[in-house]
Amino acid sequence: MFVLDKENSIALQFLSEIRDIHIQHDRLRFRKNLERLGEIMAYEISKSLDYKESSVQTPLDKTQSYKLKENPVLISVLRAAVPFYMGFLNYFDQADSGFVGAYRKAEKSGDKEVEIDFLYQAAPSIEGKDVILIDPMLATGKSFVKTVENLLANGNPKMIHIACVIAAPEGIAYIQNNVQIPYKIWTGALDEKLNDKFYIVPGLGDAGDLCFGDKI
């Protein structure tokens, strides 16, 4: 598992700002910081991908360089992932993209469980591809696992890169126990725990609401 805030970088400032209740009220800044973190995470993930040698003609001469062998497939979990996803698309600008709608239903009374409804999927083939599954918050891990299960209808990927901004240990454990295909987890920060409402602590609140406004 890769944790971005383990080393000093400008990403620490962006992570700090999206958590800060005084700065969160500026929706444009919140979305922009998610986009910036998406770009930084895309760069980190790019180091793990495969490259091929390529000849490039400059104005003066030819030189040898390297290019991606193949673009990854980007999968965005609606709605909170949209700004974070745009950061990835800024870097992998020729990548195919897919979109899924997975949301948390009300917790079951008494049994301390969260139900995930999966309502929508529009995704390309992922057969033999590196797939980057993009959602800013990895809380229970159930929406990630449900999304992976549904995506397998579109092929068997080479690798699933699970990319988030903030993760909880419970979500990491759930993925480890329930995802059987090759995967890597990439997160900006690994937080302390989930509370009794299954929100990440200290976390940042509801990323979708902070990006786009409260839902009813």
C-alpha cells in the first residue's frame, strides 16, 4: 500500500486544506485541491506502469525516449470522485474512462452494517488492462469491492489500482479480505478509524457535499 503523506511534499498542504473546516466552505478550492491530489497520485501510480522505448524527432535530431505501453482505464465512482478523477485525466489524457454509481444506503438498524446500492455502470473493456478505480474516501471498503465485482463483467484486469485521498484501516482490511484479483491501494492518508456512523475519523466530512452541495 502506498501512502502519500509519509513523505514531505506539496501534497501535505492540499491534504491539510481539504480537511480544514474554515477552508472547506470554498467549494472551488476544495474541488481544485482534490484535482491537484489526483494529479499527484496519477504521477505516483505512473511509476508502476509499463513503458516502451520510442524514437522522437526533435527540431535538431532524433532521440530515444519512453512512452506508456498502454494507457490505464480510469473508473470514477460518482459523484464525489469527479474532481479527483479530473486530476487523473489531466495526466492520462488519452485514457478510456468509465463511470459507476455506487452509494451508501442507510445503515441497517441494530446490526451495524452498511448496505451499498450499485445503480449505474458505463465502462469500457478492462481485459488485461491496468485499471485505476478512483474514489476520494475509502471508509468501509464496501463500495470499492462492489464496484470491482461489477466491473469484472467487462473483463479481467491486469491490475486494479484503488486510488483514494483518505482511507480507514477497516476499509483496507475489508478489501484485503474480499478482493481476490491483483490490486494495489494508493491513498493520500491513512486515518485512525471509522466512527459508529461509518465515517472516517478524523477524515474531512462528506466529500460529495463539500464538492457540490448537500443532497436531499
